[in-house]
Amino acid sequence: MGRRLAIVLAALVASGAAQVQLAPARAQSTADIHKSITPPPSLDDRGSAFWRFFRDGEWYFSFGTSKQYWAPTNFHISQPSLGNDFTVHSVSGHDDSDAGAFLQGDLFGPQYNIRIGRFINDARTFAIELNFDHTKYTSTDGQTANVTGTIAGVPVNANHVLDANYFRYLLHNGANHLMANLVYRRPLLGELNETFSLAFIGKAGVGVMLPHADNTILGYSNNVGTKTPGNYIGIHNGWWQFGGVTTGAEAGFRFVAFKPVYFEVTDKVAYADMWNIPVYQGTASHSLWMNEVVFSIGFTYDGTPHH
């Protein structure tokens, strides 16, 4: 009896050991089967979020030109070493479009406008845009303006003719607006961003002014140096320099003539507050109200899923 019980117990122990050894093999086999039936990631799932942001959205880029209208403004001039601290009131100015230069291959000499943006919602009605307007301001020669303050240490309050020697103020290279905009697009005709479609475009944003100042004040002209890599841009000096802040709003229409090509016409109103603009041995400060009509041609890249 004892012998038979020992044989039965030995058989049970051997059977349990075999099951322990086989269990990992069965578990591994299950994992392999699960792996074999799991589909590979789709193309839409591949790549980092950073790459998908550029690949999967609707982007646009445009280049154009514009006509600007400037409101009269006051210029405050400070030249401590010359004893000058005065204001020239209600100065009128105009732009310098020279659009014909485009036909001669000069893309960045005339007044030009660049926009680049991406739509950020599923309906593709809202976008974030980087907006650069190379506008130009010229004080009008021959006008009469009231001048108040101190010149050469002597108080002054009189009208003066603003000629090229007494007061000439140019922002030709230029009165540059660099802005970040929120954009709204609403379809008016046809399917959004498809051939022969028309949409309303509205924009609003804020940014900085990067002017290039060229002026003559009381017979003295300023000098901002040469246009060289070490002098391209600065805070207090440079060919271009940080010269204030700007804010504006823009509205118009975008017509997709043949996707991806579109034409855009907008009207923009912007206000700039500018300070520390270089003049001979001193600085100028002033504001600028601008109304600008912009004509652009653009291209879209549409990587949204439905395309």
C-alpha cells in the first residue's frame, strides 16, 4: 500500500513540474499571436506632434504690394547738445509706392507685404499669421507747420515752411510693421479654399516697428551707418532698429482662382507709437496712423485629412 501511494505522489509531482515548464511557453505563444494580429500604425499616426503640425494643416503664404495713406502727426525732437527740444505739429506725409520697380525685378525695393499663416481649427476658419509690411513714410516738402519748444536754447512758437533743409523726415527702408495676427475666414462662394471660391478675411494683431530713419533736422542729417551684417538691426542703433510698437486690424476678400493660387485684397488700419528714432545728436518720437490697401497673390498647402 505504501509503495503504491509513493508511486502516485511521484506521478503527481512530475505532472505539476511539467505544467510549470509549459506555462511560459504558452504565455509566449499568446503574446506572439496578439502581436501578429495587431495592425501596424497608420501613416496618420507616424511622426512627432511637431512634424504633424507642419504636415497636416492648411498653410498659406502671400506676397504683395500696397498703397498707404498717413494721417498728420506731431514730431518731438530732442537734441540736448544743440539746445534743441521742440515739436513740429500736424506734419503731413505720404508713401512712396514705386510699384513699377516690380516689373524690373526689384521685389524688395518698393513697398511690399508678406504674410505666412496656418489655420488652427478643424473648420479652418481661424488662423495664426506672421505679417510683415514694408511701408514707407515721407514728410511732404513745402508744407507749413507750427513749431513750439526750444531751438538753440531760445523759446520758439512760430510757423515754418518744412523744406529739405529745415525739416525732412523719411522712413523709406522703411516704416516696417512686424506683427502677429489672429485671422478669421468665412466662406462666401464655393467650397472653402477650393478653385473658384471666395471668402471674407478679417485680421487683428500686435507687433513691433523696425524703422530705418533718414532725416534732416535744421540742416543736420542723421547717419545710421552702413547696411552691413554687424549693423543690420539693433535696439538703439543699426540700419534697422527696434523703434516702437504697432497694432492694427485688416479686412477684405480672398479669391482662389485655381487652387493652390489665390488673390487677396484687404484694407488695413494700423497705429504705431514710435520713440528713440535717431536724428543728428538726438532722437525723435512720434506716432503714425496708417490706412493701407494691400494687393497680394498667395499659395496654399493643404495637408488636412479630407484632402
